[in-house]
Amino acid sequence: MLASRTETDLNESVSKLTAAGFKAKGMRTDVSNEADVTAMVNETVSAFGGVDILVNNAGIFPTMPVMNMTLSDFDNVLSVNLKGVFLCTKYAAEEMIRQARGGKIINITSIDALHPSSVGLAHYDASKHGVWGFTKNVALELAPYKIWVNAIAPGGITTPGVQKMQSGMKVPEGVDMSKMMENFMNNIPMHRLGDIDEIGKVALFLASEMSSYMTGTQVVVDGGVLLS
């Protein structure tokens, strides 16, 4: 089950998966909306017979200095990046507990959960530190049910959002995006951004039995940038 606020993204992803022979379904979902999340979980159970793996991957990162940030800007990032993880985890875990066969929850944090990557992401960094703390605590709570909860902390990855930033999208006053990207690239020992599949492979590892003795941990996938 794929969830997104954007219908075109859903249709494209579902088409790719079904063309490759997988059973896939998309559902328009705002993860910060409780009714949307419960509907997504219910539809997943109806379509696929249960919920065994949850990947909390929704995230936004509008770059702006705190001095230019409104309360609405801050709330919007926290709602998607942190409240969304809470809601999806709560309702998916409820189903996993009811099923009584364990499960895997994988939260996508960021290297910004460990160290700030640039000025202008204070709201984003607050949300990602929050997800990392949430991951560890929920791992304790859900361990008795054999539900393992882990996180992946990506560095710079060529997601559609990052590609938009690189293509010169309009940014708030006080932010020099080209300079920010240049500084970030200079700090990556591998001298490149990561590919989205390089995060997917780690998610696959955490979703599989290869990570059977791991819970409450965070895997950093950053090309070495935190060494800088």
C-alpha cells in the first residue's frame, strides 16, 4: 500500500510496481490527519489481509531561517514529519498487535537527527530529533509484541525534493540554496549524493529477517558526511 498526498505520484508508483508483477495499491493520504491514517490502515487490511511492515517516509523540508519562520511554517513541518509518524505508528501497531505475529516499523529520520546539515532547517531538525527519540521509546513499548522499530538516517539523497532544490526552485529570502548545496557536497567523502535505492536497500534489510536482533537503532546512510 502506497500513501501520498499527491495523486499523480501514487498513480506513477503503482503503475511501476504492477508492471513489475507486484500487487500494489495507492491511497491518497495526509499522514498528519488522523482520519486519513485510520482509513489507510483499514484499507490496507481489507486489500492485503493485514499490516506487517510500516515505513514512515513522509517528510517535508521547506528551508527558511527561524527569524523568517511563522508559527504556521513550524507547525506544518512538525505535523507531517513528527505527528504523522506518531499516527501511522499508533494505528499500524494496533493492527500488528491484534494480528499477534509481530511486525517491523521503519522510520526515516535524517542525519539532521544527529547533527545539523545547514542553517534554515531548525523546524526540520526539531522534527527529526523527535522521530529518533520516538523510535527508541516505541521500540521499548512494542518489543513484547515482537514488533521491531528502527530508523534510517539518510544524508543527501537524490529525491524529487532535492532535485527541485538543485534545479533552482524559488526559496525564502535569506537562503542561498546554491551555496548551501555546494557546502554540503564538499563535506561528503564519497563526493556524490546517494541514490534513492541506497536507502531502499537498507529499508529492505530492516524489513527482513536479516535484522532479526535489531530494535531501537538508527542506521546512518550518508556517504560519510558525518565524518566531516
